[in-house]
Amino acid sequence: MREKSKLLARVRRIRGQVEALERALETDKSCTEVLHQIAAVRGAMTGLMIEVLEGHIHTHIADPAITSATERQQGADELIGVLRTYLK
């Protein structure tokens, strides 16, 4: 995976956002505050997903070093499978 430390930093920020969401629920914050926290977590997860998807595309599909059509197809099939799961 490209830029592993950058991805891990994103995950740690997401963990912080999820913990803030948990605290908001525990302390009976308003629905609006909780909804904003949920939206923030969702946005952060989507951003992480985009980063990892981009890395997958560059590494397993678009890399000019991949000369095997089978290998390129496998990368595309994996991507399609993940997208189908993600978009359900």
C-alpha cells in the first residue's frame, strides 16, 4: 500500500471522530450535534476509501509495468467486488 503512514494517520483521526461521536451519545448531546458527528465520520471514511481505491487502481490496474492482461483483469475484478460491497 502506498503512503501507509498517511493512511494510518487518517484511520487514527477517524478513531478520534468515532470516539467523539460515542461521547456525544453518552452525554445526550442534541440530535443535530450527533448528526454532524455522524456526517463527519462518514466523510472521513469516504475519504479513506478514495485514497485506498486510488492506490489499488494505480498499483493493480493502471501500472504500465503490468503486462499480463490476466493480472490487470484480476485487479479490476477485485475493485468491482469492493465497490459492489461498498455501494450496497
